[in-house]
Amino acid sequence: MTDPRSTNEEPAQLEPTEMDRRRFLRNAGLAGAAVGSVALPGSLLDVSTAWAKSTKTAGTIKIGYVTPETGPLAPFGQADTFVIDAIRKHVAKAGGIKSGGKRYKVEIITKDSQSTDATAAQVASDLILDDGIDLMLVTSTPDTTNPVADQCESNGIPCISSVAPWQSWFVGRGGVPGKTTFAWTYHFFWGLEDLEAVYYDMWSQVKTNKVIAALWPDDADGNAFSSKATGFPPFITKKGYTYINPGAYADGTSDFSAQIAAFKSGKAEIFSGVPLPPDFVNFWKAAAQQDFKPKLVTVAKAVLFPSVVYSLGSIGENVGSEYWWGPPFPFKSSLTGQSAAELAAAYTKFSHEQWTQPIGFAHAVFEVAFAALAKAKGPTDKTGIVDAIKTLKLDTVVGPLNWNKGPVPNVAKTPLVGGQWRKSKKYPYEIVIVANPGHPNIPKAGHVEALA
């Protein structure tokens, strides 16, 4: 397969306009955000002067993008608006993109899922039936990715998704490993097996009584994590740990007194779970007030974002989480040639905000999209688009992707390490890599420390 990054030209760097920045801040309702410098190489976007100046195109490729701009999942979509605006600007400057040997304009149509699966499904349907998109992109937890992917599967629209553990996406949609293959929907991210390895590494670095307090919500992530067949329970037992599960709770719960009482009664010294960010903030503040003080915290999804950890104040120190993308990751974009560190720095330079993990994946879905379109006969060749994805091997800013390797036909995996939030000179907290099982190329910067 031809390397879609191959080009003899030096990648250009795109600088956002002030209007882009003001529009992003207005739409996102944030103090700042997003990725700077976005450029696409000659193999995917022919940036030669003659080609860019030509006005003749074969038509327009319509790409739909669904993201949680508002609601409790909004931190996942913090960088999306600017990433998309930057790509729009560069595609226009380059005169379009090539697909099937022809040149096309690109229209990216974004929709807000409002952090609910019902709205995600509705806006995906609107994009497919009303806007007539050729390709769907979606990120940011199974609450968003799954209903959008289901709409695409039902309507025969190629879909590329990310930022949901592959079991939450695949099994959560009714897939059975070894038996099920989706026709139109493809995903890239890590899996629970990777998170289990990371957490076990972290747990092993602190002496505890091996009793885990498990906070698993009644949603796609919580159901995947708590599955007694494929989730954390069999892994926990196999490794000689026990767990306390007070039962699934509803997203948006504000009173966790019953769960905290159960954890204290069971003398749990490790806390783990997969709550929404605001739910964890409520839980962790109540836990401090009610004197539940585990030695170690490894919580998925909730504390990926600096703003969430900042809101915890002093009780945010050494809270642990999965770490799926950031400056230490030794990968480069197939579109821009930027390293992960350069991409994160560009975000900070533009927004004056601390970088955030989803930046890399918001960027990478476009890497995959343009690589697939370049291999297809054109945007109407929907079978060709999915055929390109299902055999795609691509080095991206989030790591090497290879749909030929699985773990299931519709999924490519990305690297995962573990981190703890520590106080720093530059920011109130920064996440530090403390566990990297299976990924020694992503360097550790410290060891796990018990909570004070």
C-alpha cells in the first residue's frame, strides 16, 4: 500500500485566523481551545500552485462530523471546532482533495450531539438523509459514537469513529467478537485489555489490601467495564483482587452516599470506575467529606481533562487515569508531519490553554478519512471507501493504525499508558506517565504515588 504521507514537498503550516478563533470561542463557550497548524500533504491534498489555482472540480465531498459541543461530555469536543475550521481553510486554499484521480471540494458539516445518544442518533440521521453526506466522522464516548455508527450501518454510509474503548463500541452495538462484522462502520481506539494492563501496573506499585471500590454507571461504558464475561470482574479476580460493586447507577447522579458507605464498609483501598466528569467530581468531593480515602485512584473517562482536575482543588493530586495521547507520544501526523508534542504546543499557543487528550484523535479521524478517500474511486464509491479502511495501515499522530490486525475486523487499536495528575510549575496540575506496559517507546516520567 502506498504511504499516504509520501511527498517531496515540505508540509505547510496553517495558522488560524483571528475570526476562526473568535468563532471557536463563541461556539464552544470556552476560554480557549484547539489545535494550531494544520496542513495536508501533497499525496492527499495536491498543493501544487497550478492544481490549487485550477477551478475545475468533479464535485463536492460532504463529510459529516458529530461531536458533543454541549452537555456533560463537552470537554471531549473542546478542540473539534477549531480543528475542523483549520482543515476547511487549508482544503479551500489547496483547491480541494483528490479521490479516484479527480479533484473535489470538501464540505464538513458539524452537528452537536448535546451529550445524549438520542440527539446523536437524530443529528446523524439528519446528516445522512437531509444533508446527503458521503462519509461520517464521530468521536467522544459510546454515547456519541454508537448511535451515530448505528445510523450509518442502517443507511449504508461509511463511518469512522474513535474515542470509545473498542468493546464499548463493538459489543455495545451488539457485536460478538469472532462472529460479527459490521459492513459500514470502522473504529480505532484502545480496549479494556489495554486498560486492565495499565491499571494492574499502577495497582502493583502501591501496597494495598487489594480491595477495589468499583463505580460503574448504567451506560455503554459502565456495562462494558462491569461485564462478568468480558469486562473488569474476571480480570480483577484473576489477579488476586476483590471488588465492591454497589450496583449500576444512573448518569447524572448527584448523591453517592450509598456507594461511599459500601466502599467504606468493605475497607476498599483502591477506587476505580468510568463515571462522567461531573459525576466523578460530585462523588470525589462527597468521598472526602464522608472520609472515604483510598490509597489509589484509577478512574477512566472522568479525569482526562485539566479543567476537571482543577475543579477538585487539593483532592485532585495523584488522581490516576488512562493516558491515550499527549506530548510524550512519539508519533507524527500523516497529514501535517507534526509530532504529538508540536500539535499539543500549537494548541496551547493558539488557545493559551493546557493541551487536552482528544486533540490528537480529533485530528486523526481526518487522517484516516483523507487516506481512505484517496484510495477510493471517488466519494460516491462508498464500497471503495470502506474497502480502503478495512485494509488500511496508516501512521498517525495517535500511533500506527492497522485494521488488518484486529482485534475484530472493524477495529484498529491505539497505544495506551497510565498517568497521575501532579502539581507543576506551569499549570495547577499536569498528568505524568507512571505506567507504560507494552509501550516502552512512550517514556515514563515517574512512579505511582499513593494519595496523601
